[in-house]
Amino acid sequence: MSEGAEGLRSIPALLRRNATRYGARMAYREKEYGIWQSWTWAEAEREIEAFALGLLDLGVAPGDHVAVIGRNRPTLYWSMVAAQMVGAVPVPLYQDAVAEEMEYVLQHCGARFVIAADQEQVDKVIEVQAGLQQFEHMIYVDPRGMRKYDHRRLHDFAAVQEKGRAARDTLLGELTARSGALGYDDTCVMLYTSGTTGKPKGVVLSNRNIIETARNSSGFDKLGPGEEVLAYLPMAWVGDFIFSIGQAYWTGFCVNCPESAETMMTDLREIAPSYYFAPPRVFETQLTQIMIRMEDASAPKRRMFRHFMEVARRVGPKILDGKPVGLVDRLRYAAGEMLVYGPLKNTLGFSRVRVGYTAGEAIGPEIFDFYRALGINLKQLYGQTEASVFITQQPDNEVRPDTVGVPSPGVEIRIAESGEVFYRSPGVFVRYYKNDESTADTKDAEGWVATGDAGFIEEDTGHLRIIDRAKDVGKMSDGALFAPKYVENKLKFYPNILEAVVFGAGRDRCTAFINIDLTAVGNWAERNNIAYASYQELAGHPQVLETIRNHVEEVNASVAQDPMLSGCQIHRFLVLHKELDADDGELTRTRKVRRKIIAEKFGDLVTALYDGSESVYTETEVTYEDGRKGRIKATLTLMDAAVVPQAPRAMAAE
């Protein structure tokens, strides 16, 4: 479709349509100083046009890369669309990235212009600007703290808009010509991968990629202009771009921006979105908070919660999927809705969720089932930056925790002999910027993309099941299958466990690193009058270690029930003396474990887990919040865990 879906070939074209068709409907809300500010589609178009004219006045040329850095704010979303209107390419960056990480991306894309949310982001760019040969101008949104800065190449967002409005008569013709010239195969956005195995790669996505994917995925879940979403995930992540720009502009729904990370849960309750996305870690954290609150509740409340949650686990998913449930159970569930589930969903901000999704990492089945038991239509999708997000989605009434659904509309999937999943679709990326070799390695001449994940398609349902990252799936020394993520997700169901990293490829048994959840374990320590001065001290407490051992052994019993993966039971583990951190290179900015880096960095600890040591002394470099480096020292206790004996493999085969 060379003319684009419905003849709409770009995001600015969708903006014009929405301003005409949905002019009085809310397009954006932002909470500032405790008060929600709002803009209709007609008002948003005027704001975006004014800024686009201001960019023209500054000299932004077609093809320029315009970096956008900051938390979710309407002004930054407007900035990306305004950049598109003048023929430039928006490049959002992770706001929590340190200056050196930003320097790589800004250098790689050759950004001439940077739009920064506030003084913190401006300072990062100034710190590295000497190494940015093509950098010319920076625009800031929040003027606080900026008065005494050198403003020769620094501009106030509002002032740029005012200049644009003042020059409207002169520049509108040029803006109209540039916006009108945007083609379906022109670049819409460039997004950088999280870089789990090396330097981030710039993924070039076209208008066709974004609009076709937004159209198909919105139709799959019947999304319309009446939806409300909360935009709180990193703007540099492809998921936020497809939800908050792609689908929002295709359907005309409203994007709500919270005041800050600290107020996010309050803002979520106030908005009560109808369409919601969160990575597994968010759902895990919310479940941890629920369990902490129940531990602090009175005995009658704890008994009522446990009773009705048992009812919910048994019949909630069936009711959600429209399956037959007896009258008595329906009445019990209705009572639970009034006394437990309804108030709980309202507290979480999920009282109006019609469609909820999770993706990015596999979610633990127990966590997934908990939310669906409450009547929340939580589903899984499988996607990648290179796919413009959507590869598979779960249809209503076909939702299971062990699959990621069926191919999204327009997507084809095949499984290679190696077990690796391949796909092609209208959303398949154009190329990696300045990296033809990686492009050719990832996407073949027929448009098939290698996901790097191992999986299979169920013959009877057509659902895709992902086993693990292809590079992480391996064999143990006895030939048994090794799939670490499967075990890690089971461990993270426990509120006390924040993160887990399992080792075992090529070895005779599995071991694990574990991070405790400081909030959950700290709450337990306070209830039991256990004093501690730091994460490290609490992580090494004998009672904490014994509690984690119990969790590991319960997971072993569960893993043992799967004949294919029973060899992945954990024989030994340790609780790390520090939280895994993106600033220390152990996680990506999207909170994915960098398994290889962790194994190398903590090689002494891995060795100790396998050589029979009872304890191990270690020193680790850490990065503090202000960027300073330091070292922490610890002597860690190595713990054994009971495993469920397996039948000999030959007998199991019989």
C-alpha cells in the first residue's frame, strides 16, 4: 500500500486527521504541581505546529537527527512529531543513561539538535558536547536552574514555540511542503536497542512500520478513541513509542503523563487506564507490595484475603474467559469482588483495565495467574524493537501463562531447525543505522528476521511458546536441557526475590545468584525487630538466607515436575551483596540481565558455587548515584538446596 493505510503516510498526517475528526477529544494530560493539565487534539496540533515552525527557524533540515531526552511529557512527544513534520528523524534516549552512554548514541546518530527535559539532562549533554562534532543546538523544556547558562546554543522550548508562531506567515508554506512530502517508506523514528551483548544498535523504523503495526495491533484488541493510557515507560523504548505515538495517533486515544516516578502509582489510580502495559517487573513489584500489606493487616483481614483469593484462583480466570462456572462459585466470586478484588483493583489503578499487556521478559505463571484471577484481562505479547513491537498477541479467551499467543495480524512466523524463531511483517525494521553487517545477519533478503529466541508453535492451538533466549538455552553435561529464564521467573514469583541469575550450561548441576527485594525483606525485618544497616547486611542475615533456601527448594519441586527441564533444579546458590544495576553494566536500561557480563564480573563467585566452598570473599566496584565509583567488600555464605531426585534419562525415555 504505497499510499499508506487510509492514505495516511506519516504520523503528522494522522495528527491532521485527529485534529479534524477528534478535535475536541482529549489527546494529552500531564500532572504538574498536583494538577492535571490537558490538551485536545486540536490544541495539540497547534502546539506541535508552533514548535515545528520554531525548529525550521533554528535551521533543522530534512534528514537531521533530533535527540529527545527526558521523562514522559506531552512536550517531548510533541517534539518528536514536530521533528517528523520538518522531515527530521527523532531519536529518543534513555533519561537515566549516564553522560558517557548518551555520548555514544549522540555521536553514532550525528545529532545536530537535542531536546532535553530539564537541567539534569542538559548537564549530561554539556559534559560530553566537546566530543559531539555535529551538535549545534539544545532546547530545554523546564527552565528551572537554566538562567545563568550560556544561551548562545541553548534555547527555551516555549521561546522556540513563540518564534515559530511569530514566523508562521513566513514559514508555514515550507512546513506544509516538508510535511506533505513525507512518504510511507521514509524514516519515522530511530530507536536504540538495549545492548545486552554489546553496543546499542540504531533501529531505523519507517512510517510504514509504525502505522501498519499500530493499525493491525489496535484492530486486534478493538482499541478506539475512548481508551486512556498511562505513559510512564522510557520514551526511548519501542513499546512506549508504539503505544503513546503509533497506536495513540492511529486510534485517537488519550495519553496521560504522570508527574514523576514517585507519584506514578497515585496518578495511575486517578487515571484508571482502560489500556495498560507494564513489564513483568512492575507486576512483580505490585504483587510484592500487596503481600507486604497483607502481612501487616489484622488476622481477620488476612483470613478473608486468603479465602477469597483461593476462590479467585479457582474460578476467576474461567469467568474472565466466559467459561461455565457454577452458581455457588459465581456468588462466592461476586462476594470476593465486593470485599477483596474490587478494592484491590482500585488501589492498584486497574479498576477500568479492559486490555492489559506484559512483555519484555517472560512473566512467572503464578504472577500472571494472580492478576487474571482478580478479573484483570492481562495478556502476554511477544515483540522486539526490530518488529515495531508486535510479533504475537494473545486473543481474548485464549490466554495462558505458558504461551505468548498467535501471530499478530500481518505477521508470519517460522521455526528454524535449530529451534530459533523467525518472523516477517509490515513492521520489520528498515536497517540498523551505519551497520549493514548486523542488518544482513539479522534480516535476510526475503525479510525474515532472526529473533535470537528459541521456541515452538503448538500444533493444536497455533500459539507460540518461547523457551528462552537461543544463546542462553543449552545443554548440561549429561545432555539435559538448560533454560535458565524458566527457573529465574519461578524464583521471582516470591516477593522476597527481586532478581535471579541461573548458571549451568555445560555443567553437571545448576547454581544461582539471587538479589533480595529490599522492600519486602526489610518489611519482614522490621516486623521481627531485626536491625540492619545496609542491603549487604540484610542479604547476609542467617534467617534471610534460610528463607531464600526454602523458596529455592519449593521452586526445585516445581521444576522437577517438568520432565524436559527437571535438570535445571538449583543445587547451590548465594545471595549477592549488591543489587544488580544498569549503572554497573549488569542490567540493560530496560532491566534485562546481561548474563555474560555478570558471569565474567563475578567469576570468583561462580567458581565458588561449583568448587564446594562454604564461603567466599569478594570485592566489587560499584557506581553511586552521583556517578562516583567505589568498592564494596563482602564475605558471602554459599547455600546448598535440596533437589528432587530424577529418574535416569534412559528410563525416563522409556
